[in-house]
Amino acid sequence: MDGATALGAVFDKVQPPTTFEETVERLGTAIRLGLLGPGTRLPPERELAEQLGISRSTLRQALTTLVQSGHLISLRGRSGGTFVAEAPPTSSGRRKLRSDWHDVLDQRVAIECGAALLAAERGNTGAFEQLDTLIETMDEPPDFDAYRRADVRFHIALAEATGTPRLVAMMTDVQGQMSELIDLIAHPRTVLEHANVEHRRIVKCLRGGDGVGAIRILREHLAGTEHIIAGLIPPDAAGTS
């Protein structure tokens, strides 16, 4: 495909470290904008992975996410493959994507990365065990609401580990704003599992007093959320048609 066209850009190389989430955003956005129209068949898995410059396992993870969210369908057999759904998901229309959503994500980066650094310096066994318990809850949640409650509590507990009440209040506020954004998109199980793997990696760094390592993983985690929101937001919530 021609890299000088908009469609060519969809299949350009994906950049690390958020290859999974960026692939979801790239394909999800192309579907929303109509660059990949209903019924379009994606290239074969091996070919598409080579075009995007990612591993086939990462590609499968992204495609599974988009199937779970209703953007793609996967058919087996001689005439099978991965196709754009005839009617990709739309929102209820009751809420729109707030215009300052990128600012919310930037605010979250500043608050959470600062909290991670202090938590690595000040956190104790009790704080880390609480984080472990919340991760276990997210491993096998009965539904998305239960996952999201544990997820919010995890990030607030990260701030609590610093022992700074003002930081806890700021984290609580930004998590409330994030919930407004997350409520607008589908919640594929693959995305939730991937995020919880990153939660575990963050806590491992905190236990080792590695604040810089925790920040690095957390920054990837938050960038991944931005890619997922951008890729899965329905057209009517985004203000597009």
C-alpha cells in the first residue's frame, strides 16, 4: 500500500514501546474515519505484521481487542479472514468526548509518575500488599464494573503509599475525570489483562525501590490508555460522523 496516502499511513510501522495499544488506535481510528470501510478485509496476519513492523503475537492481541470491541469480525474457513464490522460500535449519544481530554491525560501523567517515585521511596509492606490484592481482584473480576472499581482503587492506593494527603486528593480527582473518558469506549478483556500485567510490573519496581523503573512502566501504561481511547472512541462520542 502507498505510504504517501492516508490509508498507507494506517499500515506504516508502529513505534515501541506501546506497540499493542498503538496498533489498536491505528486500526480503530482508520475504521472510525472510514479509511477501512465496513466489510474491508485486512491483509493476512503475516503480511500485516510485517507492514506494521510488529510481532504476530502483538498483532493478534490488537486484532482480538478490536474483535472484542465490535470493530472487527474474524471468520474461519477458505474465505475467512479478519474484516471490518458492518456496523462498528457507536455510543449512546448521552455523552461526548470532552475537548480537553488530552489535558486530563497529561495531568494524570504528572500526578501518577510523581506518586510512583515517592511510593518507591516511602512505600511499606502494607501498602504494597494492598496493591497486590487489587491486582488479584482485577485478574478475575465478575464484570467490568468490578474491574474498574479495583483499577481506580489501585491508582489511588499508589498515591496513598506516598503518605501525602494532597496527592491522594489529586489522584482521586483525576481518576474521576478518567472514568468519564473510559465510560465512552468498549472494554475488551484483552486490554484489561494487558493493563493488569503492567500493574504487576509497577508494583515489582516499587518493592525494589526502583522509582525510575516504576515511572518508565507507568508512563507506557498511561500512553497505552491514550492510544486505546483514541482508537475505540465511537464516532458520535468523538463528534465525527
